[in-house]
Amino acid sequence: MTDGLLSGQVALVTGASRGIGAAIAKTLATAGARVVITHRNSLEGANAVRTGLPGDGHRVVQASAEDSHALNELALSIAEIEGRLDLLVNNAATTRVIPHDDLDALDDDLFDQILRTNVRGAFATVRACRTLLAADSGGVIVNISSIAARMANGSNVAYCASKAALDNMTASLARALAPHIRVYSIAPGLVNTELTRDWAPKTREAMIARTPLRQLATPEDCAKAVLAMVTSFPSTTGIVIPVDGGFPLG
């Protein structure tokens, strides 16, 4: 059953084979949107997400955020098949846990891959989809960032830098693409996902204890924030919305 808020609209959610992306896809589909899910090499997971979505017309496309040609082909396929694009959620990202003081472990290849995926990939997806998003009454872009952009404390130095760049790019694109396209960042704190559930209990407990609301955000919390940006903030653009339980206040 859908609630109809996004009835007739089309959403593209990149990297939506699990976690936050999967929750966003489900929330948007529940609101009535047709959802296009991308993945790099997680076809089984992406298909499982698609199968679980309410409504009809959802599909999966393999398109790495690092591959600008694939992103251009993705945009062409949306124009041909769905005929419109109302919402782009740049969720695709990569990282690896490396202590910030271990500079040697963060080699050039990994540093470049993180920036290619997390920053250039988001930009290239916007560039490919701009014409579709600007059609008719205009569309919305939501970039999935992180409080690592503000706190400079995350899985590694390059990841933090990439999310800071993404937030800065959100503001630049909000200015450049107005008035037809609104652009936002959602900045989760530590989210209760498959990845973080494997963390050492003491690490998770310490994070929760430092968070004023005494809870981790869920993927569904992030998804609700995306939906709110699309449906409830028509006169706002270029902002970063934290979903972090007040963690920076701790």
C-alpha cells in the first residue's frame, strides 16, 4: 500500500542494494514513486530490494558511480523507459576503516577511489540527470553525506574529506541549478546498519552514550528525512540536514 505523496513520480537511488539506500528506496516506493535502483556489483542485493518494494514499475540498473559513461547511459534509459525523473538520491559511496593517524595505510589508490565515488560520482550523476530533473516543474537532488564532514572523524581521512566536499558541492549545485532543481544534503551520524552492527559492542555503546538522544539513527530515519526534503521544503535549498541524534552536541 502506498500513501500517494509521490504518486506518478520517478526516483533514482544510487547504491541502493542495502542499508540506507535500500530504506530510501522503500520509503519512496511506499510514497508512490517508481524507483530505479543502481548498484556497482551487488545485483543479488539490488534485486532483493526491488522485489520488496511496494507498487509497480521499479527496476535495477548496474551503473558504478565511478563510470561516467554508465551514468550517461542510465540517464538515457530513464528518459526512454520512465520518461521523467523527479528525484535523484546520491547514496552510492565507498570507504574502508583506517585509523586517521595511519597515513601509510591510506594509499593513493584508495584515496582516489573514495573521491571518485563519493564526490565525482555524485557530480557525474547530477550532470547526467540534470536535463531530466529540470523538466516540467523541476526536481530534487538529495546527497547522502555524513556528520564526518563536520566532525572530521569517520572511517578514514579521505572519507571525511569526501563528505565535506559533498556538502560544499551541495551548496554550489543548489545555486547553479536553481530555480528548477532543489539540492540538499542529509548527514547521518552513526547509523544502525549491517556494517555498524558488527562493530565492537563497547564502541557502539560509547557512541550511544555520547549522543544526546541516546540512540543510533536508523536507515528509516534517513529515508524519512529524504522524503521530508522532497515533500515539505519547497522554499529551501542548499542546506545540510543532520540525522545524528545530536551527536555533535555531546
